[in-house]
Amino acid sequence: MKLLKALITFAGTLALVIVLNSKLGDIPPLGKFLDPFHGFWKNAESKNSSRKKELKLEGLKGNVEVKFDDQMVPHIFAENDDDVFFAQGYLTAKDRLWQMDFQTRFASGRLSEVVGPKALELDKYQRRMGMMFGAENMVKGMQKDPQMRQIMRSYAAGINAYIKSLDPEDYPIEFKILNYKPEEWKTLNSALLLKLMS
């Protein structure tokens, strides 16, 4: 009898683990989301976190100082323009990575890659709108101006530096809910965002 109870408990636990780590229809794997070490619990901000941090980021050419005002608006001070735009990209991604990723997927007609077939008609509509074509032409235009080309590269490099600094458990909560990871940021993504906003 004890062996039977142990086998039933083991089978029930195994079934629960499998169910919680499998996607069920539109519902992402809840086990990953509820995991106390890597799930949404990791997204809580500590009330004791210091506002002063020193980071060493690969890609910066000099020292950069960021001061936040009482509204948490960043003010960037750097020794060169490239580092200003790099820091701006890093800070924007730190606060808005999922929003940036999701909006560029929406603009380019790639939302169904994340949310599934229910977004297919929306993706088709977005592709027919030609947002990607417009963004590609915008990038070609920006490439002709060396200063603008460098600004866009530095900004994208800052975003990618932030993405590379994240472990999966550090992803913004929306990535965990939808069970996907951020892609490398390209200048095309920035152009898509600009086109979408306009």
C-alpha cells in the first residue's frame, strides 16, 4: 500500500512538472514563470537598492556619468558623442526593452512569432502597410550621412550591451510571460520605431 501511494505521488508530481513546463494553447509554461529563482519574482525591485552604481561597459570609449533628477529623468554627461548615444541606448533598453521589442515586431509584421497565429491577420496588414519598406529606406538614407550612421550604430550598441548584460532570469517580466527572449537590436529596429511613432 505504501509503495502504491509513493508511486501515485511520484506520478502526480511528474505530471505536474511536465504540465507546468509545457505551453498549453496560448498559455506559456507557468513553471518557468512561477520559478522562485528565475521567474517573475526576480523582477521585483529591492527597496534597499542604491541609486549609485558604477558599471564597466564594453563599447564605451571614455567615462560617462548619468545623473537622475527627482523625476528619474537621466542626464548623460560623456567625453564624446558616441558614448552619449551608447548610454542613451543602454538606458532606454533598461527601462523599455520589452516595449521596444514588441513595437518593432508589431511594425514589421512579426507579432505572430511571439503571440501565435491569432496575430497573423494583423501581421499581414502591417506588412501590406509597407512599414518595413519605409524603415529600410530610412536606414539607407541615414547611411549616407556619416554622423547619423554613427549615432544610430552607437545607440544600437548601447541597447545590445544591455541585452547582453541580462541572464534569462533578469529579462523584463513580459518576456517571461510570453516565453521568448529579446533579439539583437539593429539600426533597422530604430527606424521601425521611428516610422511607427510617425
